Amino acid sequence: MRPILLQGHERSLTQIKFNKEGDLLFSCSKDHIINVWFSHNGERLGTYDGHNGTVWTVDVDAKSELLVSGSADNQLRLWSVATGKCLFVWEFPTAVKRVAFGEDDTKIVCITEQRMGHQCAIRVFDINREEPTRQSKEPLHMFNIIGSKATVCAFTYTPNVILTGHESGKVSLFDVRSGEEIENNERAHSDVVTDLQLCKDQTYFITSSKDKSARILDIRNLMPIKTYTTETPLNSAAIAPNRPYVLLGGGQDAMSVTTTSLRQGKFETRFWHRVFEEEVGRVKGHFGPINTIAVHPAGTCYASGGEDGFIRVHHFDESYLRAKPYGDLEIMD
């Protein structure tokens, strides 16, 4: 699998995201810029310029019309995917750490940082798709997280219910209308939850953590279904559609990278068998920890973004797509 190397960022990557069709790949990093690329050949299509701080998070709607981004400049921005224009800016007292579109793309949820006397807050905004430049400054719902702050979030298939991962390793389900915690699993992880990605039908999801493990959990009761334990802190985890694999990325902390060789730092993307909980392969290439991983919605390729500022897009070989991990049984997600 010869990777396509995308060099469009000067600093480390924070999140990458495919659109629903998988033909576009969005990337954001600590250099204040959001880029969009063609996933099949790695050509850069354009740049979304406007943030004045690290862009922590990005998400795109199902029609690839609107893009939303959150940054350390305390702003949440709405962009037009096609023109690169910023359509609307929401201002907050602290940095925006995670954003996500809702199921029907009419709502967005965001997490703001706990800092300077401000509590970690979750806000849900209604999106006016008819006139994207005219949005309500006031959130539709807002509540503060009591206890351990939230680091990642996503909407679930249940209306008005969001899923959150926390600094303590807890995962929770919240009703956004009342701010009430419906369900939680305090012991999902023993350290910070660094990433959370839902499967296609949203019945389960994968989390990665600094406690060196990734887990697949049931969305109804938040109980672990599978656990993948590695020897390195994990920053991201993704589920490969149509194949029984999960992809894990991480590596030794960026601060101590200079003291170790590439092999000891363990900066590889790891492929684990989703069902048997066994590691089946690794892909090397990054010169620092892998911060974010995304898999093409059709499962034909994956991309990883690292602390080294590079994005590597790997298109799977024919042998990967032809392999029969279940024998002659064909399982489609």
C-alpha cells in the first residue's frame, strides 16, 4: 500500500474527516488552517482560512454543503464547503474542543473547554440551512458537565441524545434538553478518552484512550463489547466498514519523542481483528505520534494524520479487499 503523502500543514494534525461519499478529506491542524483534499489522488482542493488559533475539530454534513469547525480562538465557524466562505461565527468564553453534526444535519453539538473559571459546557445549535448566514447566536440547548470534563461527543440515533467521552475515562449519554445524564459507564477507560467514532448504523461505537486501549461499546447501555489493549497511548480509533477490522493510532507522547527511535515510539497504524481481538498488522510511516485516523465510508482506503504535520492516505490493496476473514461468509455492514 503505497501512501499518498499530503503536505499542506505546517504543524501537527488535530483531526481528519471524510465526507459521506468519501471523495473529499478534510483536515485541520495547529497551524490555524483547514484544508480539503481529493481522497483518490491527494490533490488539495482548497483552504478554509479565518481561525486565529489551533483548529481542534471539524465536521462536514451529509450533502457536503456545510462545514463546521472549532478552534482555540474560542470560535465555532460555519463554512460553505464549495466556496470556502465563512458563513457564520459563534463566540465563546473558552476554546471549542469538539464539534459534530446531528443525524439530519439540522443541528450541531459542540464542547467548550473548562478554563479560566468557566465550566466545560455542551451546546446544541439549530442550523438554518435556508439562509446559512443567518444563524441564532443563542444555543437551542446548553448545559454544564459536572465532574470530569468532556473531551469528545457525537449525536446518537436517538433524537436529542448525545454521547460523550470524558477526561476521567468515563463515557455518558446525555439528554440535551434537560442536561440530564441518562446512562454512564465510569470505568469505560482509566484515562482520557481521546477519540470516539460511531459505526455506520450507530448501534455501537469505538473509543480510544491514553490508557493504551481501545474499546467497542454498545450504544444503549455503554457496556464494552470488545477491548483492544496495546503497549502505547492511543489518540484515535476507527472502524473499517465491510471488513472485520479496527484501526488504532497513537504513540509515545509528543514531548518525549526526541528521546526515542522510530521503532520504540511505536508510531504505526495498528490493524486489529474486530471480533477476535487480535492484532493482524501494522503500517509504518509517521515520524511522530498518530493523532487522528479516518476510514473511507466505503472501506477502500484510510488516512492518518500525525504530529509530524503529514497526512498519509493509504488505498487498500486488492489482496485486502479480496481477503475472506470469515471464509466464504460475506458480511456487509
